[in-house]
Amino acid sequence: MGVELGKRLAEFRKRNQLSQEELANKLQVSRQSICNWESGDSSPSIEFVQEMAKIYQVSVDDLINTTKSVEDCYKENGKRTICSCF
């Protein structure tokens, strides 16, 4: 995965006002896994990418498309600022 995508995952998490620990609990993984994904040291499986997209209420493409700003992912689709799921 790369550092750029890892930073994007962190940006989505922060925009949705989740700590690494909170996201880890939702995904049933360790906080260290979230840290590793966000730093680019490892990559989440497609299943976790799909789950994060659901949590953030964006498409998988929006989640991983590093050419599109995170803000634009929400503006274009009229999505809420904070996810109320789970």
C-alpha cells in the first residue's frame, strides 16, 4: 500500500472523529494494525478496506483514490460529515 494511501486512511479516520483504538475496535483488529496501515508499513486486506468504506460511508474507490480529496468524497455525494453507523 504506500505511505500516501496510509495518510489517506488516517485522514478519513480523523475526519470521522475516530481514534486508532476506536477504529480498531470496530474492525476487531489491534490498534497496532491501524497504525501500520496508516504508516504504510502494511496493507489492510480487501475485507478491511470494504469495512472502512462502510464505516466512513464512502465507496471503496473513494477510500483508496489518492487523487481525489477526502472532502470531495463527501461533498459530491452529499454525505454526512460524521458516520453514525455501528
